[in-house]
Amino acid sequence: MSPADDAGGSGVAVSDSETTVYDLADNCDFDAVSEGELYVGAVNGVVEYGVFVDLSDAVSGLVHDSNLVGSYAVGDELVVELDEVRDNDDVAFAEVEVETYDRQSVEPDSHDVARLADAIGESVLLEGVVVQAKQTSGPTVFQVRDATGIAPCTAFEAGGVRAYPEVGLDDVVRVEGRVETRDGAIQVEVDDITVLDADRAAEVRDWQADALDDLADPHDVDPLVEWPALDKLRADLEAVAKRLRRTVLEGRPIRMRHHADGDGICASVPVQVALERFIEDTYEDADAARHLLKRLPSKAPYYEMEDVTRDLNFALADRDRHGQKLPLLLMLDNGSTEEDTPAYRNLAHYDVPIVVVDHHHPDPDAVEGLVDEHVNPYLHGEDYRITTGMLCVELARMIDPTVTDDVRHVPAVAGLSDRSEADAMDDYLALAREEGYDESELRDVGEALDYATFWLRYDDGGPLVTDALNVDCDDETRHRELVDFLSTRAERDVQRQLDAAMDHVDHEDLDNGAHLYRIDVENHAHRFTYPAPGKTTGEIHDRKVAETGDPVITIGYGPDFAVLRSDGVRLDIPEMVAELEAEVDGGGVSGGGHLVVGSIKFVRGMREAVLDALVEKMADAEIDEELGSSAASVED
């Protein structure tokens, strides 16, 4: 800008052909006015002592007759400069007579979403992508994302009618409005929204792309413990962390499905808290996390058709009702097997990306092409002893490192809940001791989670679960008392179940030297109460292992299912399920799980045939005294 040094309130003419006069856009505020610069003003009122002029909708002031060169009527234009800002914030201008000048239009400074808190009460211009367009009973709320964050932009039409119906999801727009606060949250009250033309939209997308890519990058955090086995999966976890952060930045909801057991909770809660914190940092809308993130337990260790139908129904309704994109599906502690593929194929009809972090024995050929990211220790020559909870604690820290102090004890809880015999368990237990937990207390946390999850059924448990796990919990005493209560109740109910069931456990010696124990959990255990058949079988199995000290296999069965546990026997349950499916005609066999822990389903009328064939395969299995048991809870 060229200052008009020889112009002033006296009305002396300026003849410099290089003089610039600025024409402010309607939505410019007083921040666009600088002392010594010249501006186009439009007369909006004539009084005895001068004229009032508008430089924009937000900038007006008086030109006193002592500072006027000519006579003007309403609607006339004149060139003015700032004369004075009085103590009461009234603004005075002085006319400047300019023979020739360069007239330049001025748009308001484009604001970053991240700086809106510094512009409350001011007019702003935002350029970005619409990631949500939601009609409320009052305004239409457009969530607009730029390179620094996402802000709600509220536009009003009488009668709650959809404002700017031409503006839709993924449009690149220019928003003009004023920054205000509502219920403590920042929003932009819209004066105008314009969909940018293709060329300008491409420019905005291009210059925001690099910034968004940088924002999506995961944090480079050192692992909680040194463990070469986990290091093999680090790159995969970083890819998932970036995918999840990018999903938040794009305004796409995340629907998180996790196995409803201790390891599933230890996997999902840290990731949930990390994502909530990242959403809070990214969105100006205080309710954004509630709308964008949903954690849901799954009883089965795979994605059932009931679950996918429910998820898809809610997602389609939210898209129509709330103007959201369809969600990304995040599968934790399940999702790796062929049993998941029918549900995945159902989602393939829609724009629903799928990300899997799991430690069950996978069927990579079956899920390949159906999932976008797949993290599993088996894909790197490791096994179930790296639990999903251990993986997801590191994933959560990559998303938002501020969760670290909340989750140091969680890998130990996950490992004990899944009976992991990983090399790193001693290090995780030592880490938990530094946080004030001995091994007994960690086991109680796992039992409390398992007990609460059973009664919650299809509910995520919200603060009850986070308090029990002591992640993002604000009261240590409440956490300890809650765990004590829930774990004591769990121990009582388990003992009551075993008192009823142990007398009905059948025993036989297999040809390979292993003990086989069988229990009809449908008829000889309490139904519809804690513990469920999977845990009941596991508790019986643990007792028999302790009693004998020998290789043990335990089968808990019902009319159309069987739950399997093994110690000291080299089983491959997924392979056995595949063989039974092919060998038992009309058996309707399906199932899976870990190598030595799993479940099988079949049709009722073929139970004896399936179980007999199963026992034959177990009798041929190799004995391995060093092969431990994973007690991952498998619900029937």
C-alpha cells in the first residue's frame, strides 16, 4: 500500500497517479482499516454537521463538515481516510480529494479455524471443505474444515428451512460470517456461503492437502517397553494411526467394534480416549466426539451379520439425519477371519472403509481386498501372545501421546486377561507396578471388566468401563472401590457356577497322553448369568490344569456350539474347524479363534458327529509341554 502522506483533513487534493484507494468488501471489519490509507466510502446519511459513510457493512463513521471537500447525498461515493477513533469507539473520517487513483478491492483476511478463538466478535472469511451439513430445528449447521481444524458455521432461515440447499458434503466453500460463542463453544454465524468454482476449489484442496497430510501424521513415540516382536508391527500401527487421524480430519465418523472381553476393552478404550482428545483438538464443536465416535462391543470374536446390519442401518440413518459421511469401521480384537467376510461383503456395497487390529489367527486370503488396513502379529511370524490390548495402547499413543500416563498399566491387564505368556509380560508387569498395581490387582481389573461387560451386553458401558480400567478416570478411589466390588461379585458368581458344574465334568485319556474333560454347559451350568459358557469352560480348564499338571484339553458344549481350551497340546483350532467343515456332511460347522483357544458352531442334530470327529483330531495332536494356553474369552 502507498500511504497518502500529503493528504489530510484539510481536503488538500492528491494528484499522485500511483495512489491506491481501497474498496472494502461488505464483510470486512475495522481490522481492515489502517491509519494513513485511503478508502472508498458510501454516504448512508446526511446531517447538519456532516455525512455518515459506510466503508463496509461493519465499518461506518462520520465525516464532519470541517473535513468535507464537497456536498453529497445518500448513495454518493467519496474517498476518505481515518481521522480519529474516539474514546467511545465512534469513528471519524476525513475526505481526501484524489484526481486519479488505483482502486483495489479488499476481502477480509482469511482466518484459520485454529485462530477463531482470537477473533470472537469479528467478521471472518473461511475457505474449506464441508464435512457435514446438518439441519436442526433452528439453523443449518455446516462443519467446514480447513488446513487447521473444523468449525461449525450456522446459517439461519425462517421456520427451520434448510439454508443454502445448494451447498452439500465435500463442496469447497467460502464462508463469510462473524465469530461468536454459544454454550462456551465457538461458531461462525454465517452471512454468506459460496460454493467455489472448480478451479478455485482445486487450488484450495491442493494448498490444504499438504497441511492435512502433516496433521494426519502419527506421533513418533517410543514404545512403553523394548520388545523386538512388537517392533515388527510398528509400521502397520503407524499406518492405522495415520488413517484414523486422517479420518477425523475429513469429518468421517468412526464406528469401533471390539470383542466384549478384557483384551477387547483394553484395546478399545485407550484408542477411544485418544481419538476423543484428537477430535476435541480438531473441532470447535464441543459435541463433535459424541457424533463422530462410537464404541460398540461384539459378543462373538468375529463380525456377525446381526452387528453389521445394525451398524449399517445406523450409519445410513445418520447420513440422512445428520448430513454425515458413512463411517470408517474399526475392528479391534476381532475381524481377521473368514467368518468376518460375509459382513464385510455386505459393507462393500457402501463407502465404508474397514481397518482391523487383531491377534486371533487370521485368514489373510479371505479378508484381503475387503479390509483397508490389517494389523495382526501372525502376519509377521508372531502369535496371539501379542494381545490386541498391547497393540492398541501403542496405537492410542501414536494418535495422541497425552494418553500415555493413563494407559501404562493397560498392557499388563490385557496380557493377564488373555493369559499371554509373551516375553514382554515381565516388563509390562513392572511398568504396572510403577503405577501402583501388583499382579493380583491387575487380575481384579480384568475380572471387573469381564463382569461389567457381560451385564452390559450390547452397551459400551461409557464411564463405568473407563472408571473400571482407570483410563481417563478422575477419581482413583472410585476406580479402586469399583474394581473391588465388581471383581468380588465376579469371583462369587464363578464359584457358584463351578459348584454346580464340576460334578458333571466327564474325563477320558486320549491316545496322545492328554487329559480330555467335557462339560455340557447347557444342562449342567447356570444359564443366562455370569459366567457365560466360554468363561465357565475356561475356569474348569484352569482347575484341571492345576490339578493334573499334565496336558489338558477341555470342551464345554451346548446344543449347537462347543468352546475349546488347551494346555500342552499343539492344536490348530482354525485348521481343525476347516477340516470338520469339509469332513462332516451336513454339520454346518463354522468357528475359529486362537490356535489353542476357540469355539465351534454346528447344527443341533449333528452335535455328536462333530464332537466325535473333533476328539479324534485332538487325540492325534502333538503334545507340547511348553505350549501354554491363551484364555481369551470366547462367547458362544
